[in-house]
Amino acid sequence: MNRPINSNFLTIAIPTFNRAQELDETLLNIIKSVSQSKYSDKIEILVSNNCSSDNTEEVCAKYTNLIRYIKNDENIGFKGNIFKLLEMCDSKYIWYMGDDDGIKEDSVDLVYESLDHFKSALFFLDSISSITGNRVFFPRQLKDEIVDFKGFCSQKYYVRTGLISNYIYNVEEAKAVVKEYGTDIMHPMWPHTALALLVLNNMANKAVYINAGVTKLNETHNLIYTGSSTISVNIDARYDMYLMISDYLGDNAAFLKVAHFNMPTMKKLFVLSSFFDDYFAIQKQNFKVMKKMSGVLFLVYFFVYFLPNSVPFSFKRWIILMFIKLKKGSSFAEDYKQKMESRLKIIKGKTTSKSKRTVTSYFDD
């Protein structure tokens, strides 16, 4: 596979920062997936290195003839890197891809043909787990569907459309949004979602849900890097994203506001899985650990999951902590507690300030 010059149809755009090993795995996967496509000559892979201090540049140098590579002179933040990729893209569509995600084998043709068939302003799709191979966000019974702004904000879709790798934008429409609104109103943690909403704010534009598990969500990495504290911050930040763009949405702001009234429901849906994330993060293992967990421990997690949202999150964590102390001993429980408190302190110090509703990002990539 040779890198297409001005492919003029689809660019797979990867923002990256200090994740050389993960990026290497991602590039191997994407290059293989694209090379197997009958449309490979119309697809380009574009990587933007956000001034990494690791060996990201060496990794990208291995694929010189297969990718287009740019490096920022300084770190411009996650949001800045997203829009740098958009600026550098001259294809019809841009498909953002997380630097630790990937593409399911034999799915590139499906995506390409969906783009070519629907010719829409925005596309979103589902992921499969890198561990289990199962669909992650959407139930299998959904069908391909064309939705407007209101439909995109429905409970069926909106609470499940946060992963950047699951968005594909018409480049002309996305650039038109940036030209009209600028990027200051885009949330630093959720610029891709804000961009999608502003694209759909044009009443002529529609989004197409592609009913397929296409992207590979790297849950091994996510189990190490995320936790319930992060889930809570993500939801708060997503509400901030709504506040930042709501004044520009006109009548559509009401639909997005309703979607965010449902955020506590989304938070509850993730409580159980995020507690599992914390448990695994401490042990630095993956879902295989679940097989070794006692049935009683699972029931405790399940009980916490169904506690009402009015129960303080700290109390839910205390229940888990006490049981882990009984099962694993005081030293393990104390280690768990210290790591979680340290993570929460970092996140609280570098993300949303609820009093002023100002936003800064702890993402550098």
C-alpha cells in the first residue's frame, strides 16, 4: 500500500501525544485494514504528533511511505490538535481515530461505501471491545438510521456517542463550522462532540448512524487509564460542553438540554463498570481478573450499581473499599484508597470548576 496523495475522499486522522507504543499498534492495525480495502488508493492516514517527548517520531518514521505525518512545534492541546488535523485535511471526509484504538478487520469497505451512499454531513458508528470482541455502545437490534439534531440528542444515541473514533465528518461542513464559530466555544475535552452538534445545527445537515461495530476500543489501556472518578468528570465536562455552545444553537439548545437532564442516568449506567475499572487499575490487569473474582464480590458491585443516584458516590466507594479490605487485606485496601484519592485530586485540580463554570483540560494529546 502506497500513501495516496490528495486522496480526496477519506482521511483517517490520528492525534497523538506520548503514546508511541500504542500508536505503533494502532498504525499497524489501520495500515493493514486500509491495505485490504478495494478503496485503499482513496484513503489516507494522517498523524499529528503534538510535540511528544517519547519516540513517537521514530515510530512514525517506520511508515513514511504509508502515512502523512506532521509534528507540532509545541503542544497545542487535544483540541488544538483535533483542529490542526482538520485544517490539514483535503479529503471529502475525516475520520478521527484515537491513538490507542483501531479498526475491525474487513470493515473499511463498509464505512467507505456508507459514506459514498448517504453523502451526509456526519456519521457515527459503534465499537467492538479489544478484549471480548463484543459491541460496546449500541445494541445489535438498531438499524442504519438518518437523524437530525433532535434525533442525535435522543436517549438512544446521545449518551452513547462520546468516543472520538466513532465520528466521521464531512470536511467542508466541519470547516464551515470552524469558520463561523471559531474554536474557542469548543470544549477542550469534547471538541469532537461539540463539532458534531454544531454541524447538525445547520437544519439542512443530517447524521447517519452506521449499525456496525467498526472501531476497536482498546479496553486494556482504558482499564489502566480510567476510573469512576474520570467517569464523573467526563459527565461534568460534557455538561460544560453544552453550556459553552448552547447560546449558538438557537431552538436546538432545548433538545440538548433535555439530553443532559438524562446525564445522571448515564452516570448510573457506568457506575458498576467504572468500579471494575478502579479494581483492575490497581492490579494493572484486564478483564481476565473478573474470572478470578468471587461471586460474592460481584454481587457487592452489582448491589452498588443499583443504589439510587441520591446515594453519595463516596459512600458507594466506601462499600467497595470495605469489602476489598476483607477480601484482600488492609494494605491492599489502603493502596487502593490512596491511588483513587490521588487520581481524584489530580482530576479535580485540572478540570471543571463548577463555581465559575470555566473549563481547562488535563488532556495534552
